[in-house]
Amino acid sequence: MRIQVKRVYEPTAKSDGFHVLVDRLWPRGLSKSDAKLDLWLPEDTSLQGTPDRSAQDVRHSLALTCKARGEIQMIRPLVRIAAAAMCGVIVQVATPASGAWERFHGDAANRGFADVDTKPAAGGSLSVPGLGTFTPGAGPVIAPDGSVYLGTQEGKVIALHADGKPFWSRDINKDESIVASPAVGADGSVYVIGAKSKITKIKLGTLGAKKTEIASILYAFNATGALLARTPFPTRTGLRGATTAPPNIVSVGGKEVILTPAIYRQPHGVEMRLIGFVPTGGVVLDQLVTLEFGTPTGGGEFTGIGLDDALCLIPPLGFVYCAICGFGQCDYNPSVAPRVPPPMPGVGVFTFAGGGAPHVIVSNQLHSIKGFTATSALGLTDTFQIRDGGRSLFSAPMVLPNGHTLVSTGNREIVFAEPNANKLSSVRSPGLVYGPATLTVNGFAVVVGELGLAVLNNGNVVSQVSLPPSYTSAAASRTHVFVSTTDAFFTLDADAQLELQKFDWVGGGKSPPAIGPDGRVYAIASDILFIFPPPLKVSKPLPHSTGAVLQKDPGGQ
């Protein structure tokens, strides 16, 4: 196989083989008959041109253009397409089998990695406005068939087809908000959590005060939108469990259990408990995770005076602090005050490559990380607990394939925990990191924060990229890493070393992007869902040839 690069204006020769022009724009002054091209791929390049070059300038080769802009990563998919065209094969996006496509944030271990090819997020995107408002940390979730599911603050569950066309929508009970991402089960069932707050005026001596109660309910819908179950969280000492964390799913013996942490205020402190539901409704697990002693004013019930009460009603930001400790009145004192309260972390579910019982890892967003193994659908076995009173935890746990768990802290650090017992020291993070780390195709961990992005490998920071602030996690494919920031949506190469594309927007950086099984990329900014197209697919075999020519006009995009 021989792949050449030629200038588009050079004379063609029979020995060139199959000619492919890769450019968004047709070369100025060149007719189609004179070009003698076999294939034009206007949609398969995101390389930026040099604006000050005239049409008469000599065209640089694709390789030189890539190297000059630090975009060597772009060469590989273009060469693959040209080689496939030369060999007469069908180019398709490689998609894992439906059963292998996990359901929450890329996979149950919160890695944010989708084992598919993507293209840089640039022009040509679709936008779906008017869906509602989304709380920080809540984003789209993609089912194995490509369906897209979202939950809004207005209490609406929205299902879209992969191309953004409406599928179905359902409203949960009045006055309930959906304040986290949905989860999708193996049979296509969709799970969301509704959160509701209730204020009651009370008297404290001569002062007026309010009591705020927060309760949560798990909803289950089938793949076509029919309501399967509505299950309130269990009560303890008269108070219903409160959560704004997303559900996750663990499979034990072929049976799925939907897991969500919940907060309960007790006279002696604050309990975090792990609640497990069966898909048809009903609670099968109520496991104590941690008990933080003190005199909290939050949990399922919050009593306070003044502004804090009003803030308590702002989902999910107020919900989280009210649920845990009533705006910091318990022992939650990060060294750096967050601009907004971090979303309540969901659990991480992980199984070693060699098999065995699934591990369930929980961060209580105070000082403890707790690990369990799911030996049955009805019970968990404690495996480890790490408690550090000097650190306040932020993000949900992300578990690497080797079993190391990564959690961000209010001290601007990333800490490492079990089930991998090989201890690693904490490392500095790029500011406060709100979302879980993201796994890249080559095994790196990408953390995104208020000050940019850092790439970790074997417990060390190997590179950093300066970006606008972000309050959520990245998403990764085999070919790219996608980062939502306040000002723009960035595409980086597969190891997050090089910036390839910048898509300007406003109001981003709060919802994690997601990647579909066909390579589409989904991102939210200003409550608008953007859908970026998948890589090119060649629908039928192309003529066989002995060579291929890649041509690039640097004036295109």
C-alpha cells in the first residue's frame, strides 16, 4: 500500500492511483474536469487554514499543515479513509456490541470513555433548543441504540433520537425537579430521580424561621416512555432520604440493581446510605455508608433563618448543601470556597478484567471514600474505607481499569483510593475539579477544572492545558477528548495533549458531554443541546486502486 500527498494543482498521473481531495472548500480556479478526482471529502477535515494565503499560493501538503498546527492526530483518520477507499472496503464507525455499551457517563465506572471514533466538534452541528433547564452536572445519557435521554429542572424526562428528533417526553410529579443525569438499563429502561423540597414556617423564640424538608423519588420508564414504577426513598426516623446524585446500575447474577446514595439527618449526625432499587420498583438495599458526627442542620430536614432558606430551594445547588450540612454549618470546610456547590456525587461501579464481584465505590462528599463488593443483589460487603479529616471531597469517584479510584478535593488535589491497594500520592489539580476524571484510549486520566485541564498517568501529572473554566467532566473517544467550558467547546487529540478545534459558545461548562455509539457528540450550553456529526461513513465499496493521494487545500476548514 502506498499513500502519497500532492498539491491539488499538480498534474495527475496514472501512477497516482485513487485521488482523494480532503477539504471543506473546492480549490479556487480549478474545474472538476481538470481536477480528475475520484473522491471529495468536504466533511472530513477540521484543519484550520491560513487566512492570509491567496488562492495562487502553493498549497502545502496535508502532513506539513498538520505539523505546523500541531494537529498530527488528524492524519490517522484521513489516511484510514484513503486506504479504505483504495482497497475497496467499507468505512464504518466501529461500534461495540449493544451489550457492551454501558449506560452512565460512558460506563458504570464513571470513566467517560466511549470505544468509538469521532470527528472534531466544529461547524455543521445541530442544535435542539427549548428543552428546559439543566442543573450543573446533569447531562445527556446515550442508550445502546443511540437514543438520547435528558432530565430537566422542570421535571421533564426527554427522549430524543440520535439525530435530535423528538422521541417521547414525560412529566414527573408536579413540583419535583430532576437534578441529575438519567441512567439506562440493559433492557432500555430509563431511571431518573425526582427531588422535591417543602418549606414550613416555624418559630424559634422571637425569631421567624423555616424548616425545609427534601425528599427524593426514583422513577422508572420503559424505552417507549411508559411509567413502570415510582418508588420513594425509604424513611428513617420519620425523614425521607434526600439525594441529588445520579443513579448508577450494578449487575449481580444477571439482575440489575439501581444504586443511589442518599443523606439522612439523625440526632447524632449525618448518615449517608446507599439505596438499591429493583427495576420494577421497590427497595432491596439500604446500606449505611458513613456517619459524620456533629450537630448538622441538614439532611432530610434543614432548619435555618434568612437567606440560606431561600438558597436551599435552588436545585441542585441548594439541595446538595441543605441535604448534607445546611450551607456548611456541619464539618464541610474546603480550603478553597467553590463558586457553586459541587453536584452530589454518584457511585462508581467497577469489575476487574479478570472477573469477580463488582466493586461499588462511594464518596460522601465530606471526608470519606467507602468501598463495597456486591456479592448479591440484596447485600454489600465492606472492603475499604479512607477517611481524611483534612480534605473535603468534591467529585464522584472514577475507577481506572487497574482499580485505582480518583476523587477530586476542595484542596485542589486528586486523591487515589482502592480497590487497587497500591498507594499513590495525591497530585495537584487544575483548580477545583467538579466532575469525575475521564479515561483516554491510551489509559491516561484527564481532569478538568476551573483553571484548565491536566493529564495524569501512573499517579503523575504529565501535561497541562490552559482552558476557560469548566465545572464538569470531559468525554473521550478513541480519537478525541471533548471538553465543555464556559466560553467554548474544545476538541483535543486522543491523549488531550493538543487542541484541534474550538467551537465558540456561551453558557457552557456545566453539563458533561456524551458520545453516542455511532460517534455523534452531544453537549449542552445555555440549555441548548448541540449535536456534532459522526465521522464519515462510506456506504458502499469503492473502486480498487494501487495507490492513494491525499490532497489538502489549507484555505479550507
